[in-house]
Amino acid sequence: MTSSPSPCLYEINTRIALREAAARLGRDATLDDLGDEYLDRVADLGLDWVWLLGVWRIGPAGRQESLTNADWRRGYAVDLPDFTDDDISGSPFAVREYTVDTRLGGPAALARLRQRLTRRGLRLMLDFVPNHTALDHPWAKAHPEYYVQANDDELHRQPRNYIRLDTDRGPVVFAHGRDPYFPGWPDTLQLNYRHAAMRAALLEQLKHIADQCDGIRCDMAMLMLPDIFRRTWRDAALPRDGTAPVDDAFWPWALTAVRERQPNFVCMAEVYWDLEYVLQQQGFDFTYDKRLYDCLRDRDTEAIRGHLHADLAFQQRSARFLENHDEPRAAAAFAPGMHQAAAVVTFLVPGLRFFHEGQFEGRRVHASIHLNRRPVEAVDGELAAFYRRLLDALRSPIVRKGQWRLLECRPAWDGNPTAEQFLAFAWQAEGALTVVAVNYAAAQGQCYVSLPFESLPGRTWLLRDALGAARYERDGADLANRGLYLDQAPWGYHVFEVV
């Protein structure tokens, strides 16, 4: 586990970052061109982790699919209306080899970048794509048995889910990688988790990744769970080389082996379908918390409150986010005011605080993972100032390593239902107290926040808002007995340092 129970992670689209560096430099850019000034700006945000999305080698077959797929090209035009073929890199999730692309500077440039991050107190996270490989991964020719296969009839019935490729053993019909609810990803081939030799080979690749970074983000990690995999592929996943099928869980075995080699290695799982706890139990340090994101987007305060009643150990291992490369930009998905309120809730509850490059500046245009360029956007000054204050508040040891608890919000008077709009919680550490309260609604609201803390009576307290100018003096006995009275504007929030 990482040293802080509530670390901060920053996702960077590597190919876009290097394309923008190249535009500034007037030449091609590599990882060495993510210069000291750039890294200093990242470090000055008070972060702990940098996730570099898309450093691995993408083969020509994957890029060719990205170039020619008509549906994807229509999507590029939405994200980047003036795109050209030069802007299309290919999906970073169609990995041909877990080696840094030579155009990005190769393995030596990654090693130098990791050293520069370490000197700034930052740890490096990279991608692991365990469900599938690129179409032209070396295994496809040399070890077709490592993949889910089918026959010609299946290819004709489901041409979007299967492809015929030449191998060292003749033509083979392969399944495209997919999850059970959508068609296959046509630039990928589906690995067979019931094949023992494939698992052993994949573990060696995972160990190779672990030698190059401090942690991994595992793409679609729930698809490897035995029941999910069997339900998705059924008899198609029976090994075709006569070896016995394997049905035990992959993750406990693989993550244990990696940590025997790298004891402090951190693993974050992209996971959905309420399988977060399962993957935490199988060894993941952090799991995506899509449920909190969805509840915030849907303005469902009751569901948010219910979700935050979950076991604290589960919450501490949840990765909280308002956007990432898969989700819409938060500035586009959340209205002004609502965005800031959602951020206060998301990043001041326990867990990994997961930010996306461009989020702090208020970028609104989603960037396709197939592209290496994005449109120029003006910085949203008001939102940028908010995030600067929020990041400063997140430096506090209280909200990094303190004890967290959800607080009750009671009606301010009989017949006033607006207390249900509020979310409130507190952080404590070594006698210090921070109280967070958010009116998560588009209407004015009032409530009393219960403050069941024995240290309050006997003195007057100053409540100092870390995110604003509010300063209030309150009698401790009154705070303990009646609670903290709040009358907040729509989407209003306070982060009170109680001193």
C-alpha cells in the first residue's frame, strides 16, 4: 500500500502531452521532453502519483484499425473536427509489447523520467491491459492457443466479434477482446484465462511492467474473474490444445507473485458492476468508484449518503474521480456550481483522489484515446482558482491521514425537508478537526450538522473555511448539543478547519 491512506493520482495522456511538447519545441518530443518545469508544476500540485497513459508499443495493425474504422472516425470528428490521419496514434489498450515505444524515447527515457519523478516525491503508474492484446502481438502467431478461438461459422454469424488471422500453425479464427455487454474491440484479441500457459506467460509480462514503475492501473480488471470469464465465453474458452482448463482466480496468484518481487507495488483496478469489493479482496490496493460518480452526476443525495455508509476499509481503497479518459470532462458533465460541490464530496472522502490532466483548467472537450491531439481550450479561471484552493486543502495531514466519519444532518425546523440535500462528514487527527458540509442541490437549504465530539464543550471555537472567506466563532457546548447550523446557497459548501 502507498504510505498515505488518501493519496492523490494524476492521469496524463502521454501521447497528447508529447504532441503538445513537440509543438512548443518545433521537433518530435520524447519522455525526456516532459521537462523539469513540467514535472515541477505537477509536483507543486501536491500529488503523490502520476499515471502515464499510453507509453507502451502499439503495433501497426492496431493503428490501421484506428485509421480505417468508420465508427471511430465519426467519433474523432466530434472530439477534434479538424483531425487528420497524423493525429491518429491507435488505442493505447491495443498493446503489442510492454516496452516503451521508440518514438517516445524507449525504455531508457522512461527510466530517466521515473528517476526525475522520484526526486520530486512522485511515484509512477503505468497501464496493464490483461484482457486482450493487439492483433499483431507476437503471441498471436507463435501461441494462438493463448487466445479464445472459434470456427468459421461463428465468424460468419458474428463478424464484429471474430477475425481470421494467419499464425505459425495456419489460419485461426480469434475472438476480439470484449466485455459481455458490448461488441468486441476490433483492434484486439481476447486472451484465454482458462489456459495455464497463457497465465504463466502473462505473469511474466506483469513482472516486466513492475520492473519499470511503482504501480499499475489494470484495464477492465473484473473481466478476469472466473465466473465473469466463463459466463462471457462459455465453451469457446476451453483450451484447444488438449490442456486442462484452469478456473481458479488469476488476481490473487498474480498479484502475490508480483509483490514477492516488488513488496511496495501498488495496483489499481478499473472495475464496474459492483465487483469492487471482490477485487479488493483479491489483492487490489484501489478500485474505481464509479458508483459515487454516477450518484453525484444523478444528484442522488440519498444514494450518495448510503454509499458513504460502506465499511471504512472499503472506502479507503476506493479510487474517487469526477473524470478520466473514459468519462466526459467534468466541466461539461456537471453544471457550474454543481461541479465544485461534487468535487468537494469526491475528493474529501477517504480513498485515492484521482484527477485527470486538464480537469483543473476546466477543459470541456473529451479527447479520444485513439488521437494524439486535442483542441486548444481557454483556461476557466474561476474553476482553476477553485481547484488550487481544493488542492491546498488536500495537503492537510488531517484529510490525508486522519480519521473520517460521516455526520448526521438534521432538519433546521419542523417541516423543512432541505436537510436531506446536505452531505457532511469530518476528519480528526491528533486533536485537530475539519468539518465538511455540502448542500448538494440546486436550491437553498438549511440544516443542523451533528458534531458528536467530546472535545468541543468548554471553549469558543473558530470555524475557518479552507475553501472560502467564511469565519465563524461558535460556542463549543452549543455545537455539541444542537450541532452546527447551516443555511447554504444552491451547491454551497464549506470545509471548516475547527481551531
